[in-house]
Amino acid sequence: GSAGDFDGDGLDDLLIGGTNHDVAIENEGVAYIVLGSTGGWSSTSLADSHLMMLGNNEGDKTGRYLNGVGDISGDGKDDVVIAAPVADSLDGIAMENMGVVYGVLCGRASGVIDLAEEADFQVIGYAENDYLGKGIARAGDVDADGIDDFWLGANGDTSYGAIYLIHGVLSP
């Protein structure tokens, strides 16, 4: 997926998910940001990506759904969200398949982060079997406040599913 211009250099960047990735636990998942370049890439290995963002729990499948959502923080650079739609618990909340969506704001230094501990924000599913994050889409500036907004889908919320509009804010 497109990360937009995550580092603010005028070039679009790439967002790549790996749902079956195992670092510390089985199938916790991962997402990578690979920065755009005018001179081509010197490496084709994701180990050389700008940012590696790790899922937190076994079987969460973090990174299956991900997307750039525009500038949701109002700083002129694009931000990304990464879903773990089958996540079961977070911070003492235990609901099977509720889903968690992690937001990572632009400009992060290169390296590895644990999304559950280091994401800039988290949106947690509303109910058991929500599967929050199975849909992520950029919405543009829906409320005309100068800051981008985005959509999150939850196909298990009801028999028809649900879609949520998340408004961007200055420095969320």
C-alpha cells in the first residue's frame, strides 16, 4: 500500500505487510515502511526498510490490512494505520477477534517498534468478533478543518458490518 510521503521529502513511500511474520511469537505480523528514492533502491531486502513495525500477540496477523491515511495530525506529512483485525485483547480488555488498529504518525526515526507499546494511537474494536480494521481507507478532509480523516471497517460488528469515520486532529 501507499504510505504517502511519510518522511516529508516529496517522494511517496511504500507500506508492506507480512501477516505470518514471526519475530518473538508465531504469526504476530509485521508492517514495513520503505522510503521512496529518486536514485533507485540499493537493496531489495525488507531488513533495510526505514521502519519495521511489529505486532504484539500470537496469531494477531498484524499488517494484513494497512494503508496510508493522509495527514491526520496536521503537520504536513502523511501518516499510516496498521490493523490486527483478529486481535483478542489489549490493556486488560479481552474480547475474541475484536481487532485493533495502530496509528503511526509521520517522521519516525528508522528502526523497529512494537506497535502495542509504541504506536502513536490505537483504535480498539467495539465488540467481540468486530474484526476492526478489515477495511482502511483515506477519506480526505471530510469535516473541512484542514486535517485529513479516514475510514475503518469492521465486518463482524453486526450481521451487516460497520464503518467508522475517524477524524484527524492536531497532534493526536
